[in-house]
Amino acid sequence: MPGRMIWHDKRLKGTPPPIAPNIHVVDKDTDLGGSIGWIAHYAGSQNGLDELLVMCHGFEGNFNISQQISTNRRVGGFGLQLCREGLSLMTVGKTMAWKRGSGLIRRITVYACGTAQTGPGNAGTYADGKRFMGELAMASGAYVIAGRDAQAYNPESVRMNSPLPIDFGDWEGPVYLFDPADGSARPCQPGPMI
């Protein structure tokens, strides 16, 4: 399954780097189901993809859901700012469109803040980022790579006021590989971020 594709929500400022022959750009007006379907169509037309690179913001909150309290600490794990609806534990089942036969996508790498984070009191809730990434792996049939912490990058060029290609540099914090067989997570050492 040769090839890569980038799924970029343009609310994450910057230009996707020229590392994939297809860049699917979405925004606040794009339907999530339609976008997932388009990715499935493209992956199928390529006999599958080695990697889908997801570039967007991760949702954070200062909530301990199980105790129903606000906290002083913002944590991730609340989902991804993709399309109108966002991709979260509540919408991740739509990615089953990528799981035809042996799967259309071998690996999904998520470049977003706090994606695989589970804050205190959020395990087993809709804000459980590790569970979300595990569910994404199982629903899509793909291995998923995601970080726990906020990821820093410089989205704009001072030269000519034009956006630079997105370059996250090295991963911040622990990074996990989620298995499509059972959603389990194990620490991994991926190369530098894009």
C-alpha cells in the first residue's frame, strides 16, 4: 500500500508540508462524514495508504468529568478539531469506512495537542484521550500514533508574511502506538515530527 495523504483542518495555521501527493483540506463548514468518505474513496483508488497524517488542533478542557468539577489544569483528550462536528469518542465510529477488507489505511499519525491525554478523573469518559485513540485504531483498522502533550510549532513566516509549511519538530512528551486489534497502547519512539 504505497502512499501518504494529509488531512488538514485549516484552523491549524500554516501550509501542509509537501510530503504527500494528496492533501485534503477541511474547515468549520466541512461535513465530517463526507470528509471521512472522501478519504476512504481516495485510499481505495490508491489500493490503500501507508499513512494518513492528521494535522489539526486538539480540544482541551479544565474538567474532571467523573467528579463533575472544573480544575486549574487544562488537559487534552477531548477530541480533534476536524470539520464541523470534530472527531471525538462520540464520532470516531464514522472512521469504520476506512476498515474495508484488510483496511484502507495502515497507519494514522495524529499531529495535534493532547490527543492521547487522559486527565485526572477523565478515564472512561468522553474526555479519555487514550481510549479515543484506541477506539480510532479499532474503528479504522489502522495503527495510530499520537502524543500525550501539547505540540509546539511556528506556523508563520516573518519573511513575506506567507505561511511556512507546518513543521512540528520533535515530539513533546510521551508518544503512543495504538493497536487496531484491541486498541491497546504502548510507548513508541517515532522519528521527528514533520
